Amino acid sequence: MTLAAPVVASRIDRFRPRRYAMTRPDHFAVEYAINPWMDTSVPVSAERAVAQWQALADLYRSLGHTVDEVPSVAGLPDMVFAANGATVVGGIAYAARFRYPQRAAEATAYTTWLESAGLGPVHPASAVNEGEGDFLVCGDRILAGYGFRTELAAHAELAAITGRAVASLELVNPCYYHLDTAVAVLDDDLIAYYPAAFSADSQRLLAELYPDAIIATDSDAEVLGLNAVCDGYHVVLSALATGLMAQLRERGFEPIAVDLSELFKGGGSVKCCTMEIRAAQ
């Protein structure tokens, strides 16, 4: 006798429209190498990058989300990775302060835009941090990465500004240099993550905080499948992360595959391109 496949409860009732800020990759290029994914000898097509980015922005809008476009700035080829520009939680904006001088001016560009959009005053950063690249909001908790691009001191700074609990997580693999390359927030109490990106202590903390988490495989992590965006139901992620998509379906999510292969050459994918604007509650 063939057993019927278990019925998976859809999470469609968890869907919530979001507001995102994004920057067109008008000036995208790989002119320097500040992460293991970047190779200045590999050709890059800005035209293809724009087309892939536009498809992502159009997808968000088709799902019911609001997309605000931040003007791109010549000379800032990585500005497309909007998630790094700031962190906005409960209507409170905390500025980025980039590790590398090549990206430093992005902090000013995003601060200027946030204030013009009525999201200021933006709190300046004393400590080095790269915005939502290393700060992921998960319910009332903020997961915070450190080890490559963000200093531990920024965790305390963000906690003081927002009044939220911050869980510090040490990244140890340079391929997963930002937290958003190793963790995807799926709901207020559910994440997907790649344990090998973290120190042993941080692995234990994640297992304690999220015992029901989805564990990503090597192959899904290596295509930046965890650099995903979830609205409670839809999960937008790399088309190459097929195993992760299957796990998401098993949990009642609706994964949506996208091609950001050109932007991958800069070390980013879906989440890197997407800053979430979280209004005051």
C-alpha cells in the first residue's frame, strides 16, 4: 500500500506586505575585490545586472510590496546592495559605517535618502557596521553578525538605539562575510541558516534559539541561497538553491526563484539588494 504524502499547512495567512528600498545597479562593476566572490578579471555586464535587478523589483511589486528606489551614485558600484546602507527598525534608522573605504560614501547616500523620505533623523554610527548585511530583525530580537564587516560595539549601539535584544553571532568563514549570507529570516520565530558559517558557540546559540530552524546544505549556501527575502509566505531566493526551495515547501512557504547571477559576481543576491523599511508600530 502506498502511503499518501503528508499534507503541508500553507503559511499564506502569515503574508504581510512590506516596504523595501532598492538601488538600481546603474554603475555596477567589480573594480576591486573585498570578498571571496569578487574577481576583477571576470567580465561584468551592467546592462544585464540592471535587467535582473528590475525583474526582482517588479516581482516584489507584483507580490503586493512597496519598492522605493534610492538614486544610484556614480563611483559607488556596490550601492546596489542596499541592505548594507542602514538598518531601520520600528521607524528608527541606524546608519551604516563601512569597513572598506571603497564603500564608505554609500553610508552618506543612504542617510540622505532616508532623511528625505521622512525616516530621519538617522542615528549616526560610532562603530563599524554594514547595516542589514549583519543585522537581521527576527520578531522582537535582532540577530547580529560580527567577525568580518561589523564590530561587536555596533551591536550594543543598535540595542541602545532600538531598545531591542540583540543576539551576537560570530562569522568564521570569509565566504559568508555578512550575516545575511548565512541566515534567512522566515518568520518572527523561524530562520534558515548554515551552521558551518559560524563559530561553535554561535552554532550552539542558534540551535538553542531556533530548534525548528531549516538547516541549509553546503550546495545551497554556496550559491547564496540564504541571501533571501521572506514576507511570511513567499521566499524570494536564488534559482540555484533547489534543495532549500524543497525544504521551504515542506514548511508551507512558497519559494520564488530568481536569477541574479550578474550581481552574484559582486558577492550578493536577493537580500543584499533589499533594505526593509520597518515602520514604527
